[in-house]
Amino acid sequence: MRDKVNESNNTPYRHFFAEESVQRLPEFGSLQKRYPYLEQIEDYQKFRKEDITREKDCLIFAKKRGPWLKPFHCYDEPSYRYLSLDVAEGCFFDCAYCYLQSYLNHGALVIFLDLESLVVELDALPGDRFWISTGLLSDSLLAERSWPILPELSRRIPDGSVLELRSKSNDVSIMKDSSITRGPVVISWSLNPDRIAATYEYRAAPMSDRLSAAHQAIQYGYRVAFHFDPVFFYDTWKEDYSELFDTLNQFPVDRIAFLSVGLFRYMPDLGAVIRKRFPFHPILTGEFFPDEDGKYHYFRTIRKQMYNAFSEWIAPWKEKMPVFWSMEPDSRLVPK
């Protein structure tokens, strides 16, 4: 039965669950048709398998609890008010550095239902110029493939606002839907050199496939964006990231909405999880120290060197689009 579900829904997941509470929601009828072999559970927050890897094969539908929209503060750019829209949490991809390993208490993808309450929140937003991201707790394209809501959601975004979908996927087929309003939607991809993508970003699409997906998204009428985040320091980092940055010249400038750069950092509890799940992985073999934000960072001399390189590469783009420097605690290091 799982194979039938996979085939009909174009999803990588093997096991499908729904909280009992979703039976009372208007979406439940459509959910049953799309996923006819759902197993019932009482509470997704208590869901456990033998380990995170096995949990990542599971897709859960749950009723949204609490607000959909929450403030977040990744970027020092005053033009927008930043909101995280948690339509889902969890991810099928298994990046060694992912903070969700320590932030969430399970590895499954949880899709939240109760679209009516989300529409109420969006319609109640005061004013415009919001930056709404669905990719802080999940992979936006994977979530949309599993349960499409963009035809309705994209129509509800306030004027002058951005709806960002962040991903490491190579499948943008769900975005071809003509009922999705293109204007506010930006699809962004996290980029790293092939060496990092292959050894740090397990299950995610190869870098060339992500770039091809970005080209396809532009053909569908969307703007795209790119996150160099997290950036890693290693022997040939400068050559590798310079070459990767050059690939952006393949894209029409007017279809790139923004660029962002953030150096690798991690909380202490995430470090413990990485060492347990990925023993002997090279990700933590360098030297790090705790900075004033409580996270472990590269030494400041290394960070300054890396920021200087990215500042040089980004200089020709700064007049054409916003450039964000992400979550650096020492403002003296960030390029102006």
C-alpha cells in the first residue's frame, strides 16, 4: 500500500499518519482521498521511531496549534517585517549541520492543517512590506509537494510583501500550477560547493540539479534567490565558493530577488547531536569558539577573511538586489 501512496503523490515518504484531531477539519475529506492509507496517532509531538533516520521516512498531518505567523530576526534589513510561516516542520533531507536535529523532538515531516485559521491571520496582518518565509522549520518545496496550499496562500499575501519558499530540492513541478499567484512568491535555494553538498547534505539534490530547478522556476514565472548559508571553512573553500558564485551569472539579474551569506555556526546541543549521529564527520574537526550569541563560530580572523572574499564577489550585485548577512554576532566583521 505504501508504494501506491508514493506513486500517486510523488512523495519520498514511506509511512503516513494523521492526528485524530484533523478529522474535524474541512480539509480531512481531501486528505483521505490523497492519502487513503493513513494511520491514526494521538499527538505528533509524542511520535517516535527507532531513530531520526527512520522518522524521516514518515509524513504526519496535524492540526495547527498556536499562531501560524511568528517574528524571526535573521537579517539586518529594515525594509521588511520578517515572519516565519510554519506550514510544516521537519525535513526528509538529512544535512549533517541542520539545527532541526536539536530544535525538534522528532525527524518526521509534519504538515499542519486548518487553512481557514491561516487565512484569518494573513488577512489580519497590519499593513504591508512583510517578508514571510515557510522554510525555517522545513523544506518548502517538499512540504508543498506533500500538501499543496500555494494556490490559496499566494493570493493572501499583502501587497508589497514576499512569500519565500526555501529548498534544497530539484523538483519544482508542483510550482507549475497556473492558479498560484506568481508576484509575491520567491523560491530560494541553499547553495554549497559540490564537495560540501555530497558529504554534508545527505539526501538533498546535487548542486547542478538545484541550479537547474532554479532555471525552471524562472521559466514558470517566479523570481529566485540564493542562500550561501552555511558557508564552511576548509582548505579550498575560497576557490570552491568563488567558482560556485560564478554560476549566478547564468541567471537574469532581474529574476534574482536577493542573496544571503551566513557562515557556519552551531549551538552546543547541536554539536552533541552531530557527534552522536555523524561520528568522525569532518564538520566539527576545525577550531570553534563560543561567541556572545552563545553559538560556536570560526575564529574571528577566519570569519573576517571569509566575509572579505564574499564582499568582493557580491560587490557587483549589491546595487541590483538586496544582500543579507545572516546571524553574525560581531557587527564589526560584517561588510558594509
